[in-house]
Amino acid sequence: MTAPFPTHKQEEWRYADLDALKPVWEQFAAPITLTVGADESFEEVWLPVADDVQVKRVQLSLGAGAKARIFALNNAGVYGRIELDVSLAEGADFELFGANIGTGVSTNEFVTNVNHVGPNGRSRQTIRSVLGGKAVGSYLGKVEVARGAQQTDGEQSVKAMLLDRGATANCKPELEIYADDVKCAHGASVGELDAMQLFYAETRGIDPASARALLLEGFIMGLWDSAQDGEGIRTAARDALRRIV
């Protein structure tokens, strides 16, 4: 049975392009379920595909001492959504490194819910957005710490770069904590390219478009430095950035 179609009244769908989603909803209504067993490790690189609408909805369960890392690039031409619902047992470790790169009237978003169920867990979410034209890039992420999940260490870092006045970034990191011995933090910022850095690059003989691309690569590329097989995602990101400068 197909799940009910979402609405903008639901917080996690507030910024979604529902018109673009509707024709493919049946295909993506049921999330993919992944389980990483106790003390096992899991790493995936999620590359964009050629479709104008790209949706990935995943429920990820980490057993005690398990480790998972996901590296993701989200730059669908019309609508892209990467949705993660993660649960961490005792001592589990989860990392997400993701980027939205959008132009035209595209909408790309990361929506996450990271639930620390057991103690001594660690999570890191690092999201960067580069948005031109009238593109929309969003991050809606919640970290939940259960009452018994003492000594949880959770962080969210969200930054967006707007290249044009019509572009929009939505950043909503959120913490919901029921334990009293935790270390959790989040931060979000939205800005534009530094005019002085652009000027400096141009005085060194770099043309304006290449200077912009160079600075944007510096903003994005570090996300995937630790990926075991990151060359594909770096190449895809570099190509996407050069198309919007």
C-alpha cells in the first residue's frame, strides 16, 4: 500500500517541490532499510544520476559499536531529496558529508533525523550548499538523544553560499535532548563569495569565472577528503560547480 502523499504542512516536507515529486511518489514512498551490525563498518558514496527528479529515502540502523559514513552530492535539475532516518545503538558512530549544488529553479534538500538510542554514540553531519539563479537548497536535520543515551557526542555544521539574489538557502539544525551528560552542538550560516578573495585571484591572472569556481571548490571539496573512493564525487561536484559560475 502506497504511503499518503506528503503536504507542506509537514515540517520535513515544508520546502519540498511536491509538484515534481507527485509523478514519482509511488517509486519512492517506501524508504530503503539498511542495517549495520554490531562492530561492522559501512561506507557509501551517493552520486547524482541524470534524472531531473532524484529522491533517496533511507532508514539506517547502526548496531552497538557500528560505524557508518555517507558522502552525498545532491544536484538534481528540478528536485533532489536525500532523506535519512538513522538510529545509533551504544557506541555507534555516524557521519554524513553532503552538498547541494543548484541553479535555475531547482530545489535540492537534505532531511535527516539522527536518533541516539544508546550511550557513547557519536554523530557528525556536515552540509554545504552552493546555489545560483533561483535555486533552493535546504537542510532540515534533527538530532534526538534518548534519556538513556548518556555521553552522546553530536554535531551539525551547515553552510550555504548564494551566488545570485534570487537563490534561497533554508538551514534548520535542531537538537532534542533528554539526557543530561552529552556534548551536542549545531551551527548554520549563509553568505556569498568574498569580494576581496575574488579580486586577489583576478590580480593573479585568473579570469572571473575561473576565480569563482576555484573559491567554490575550496568551499565544497573538503567534504570528501576522507572518502575511500571519492574521486567520482569530486569530479561530479567540480563539473556541477563549473556549470553554475
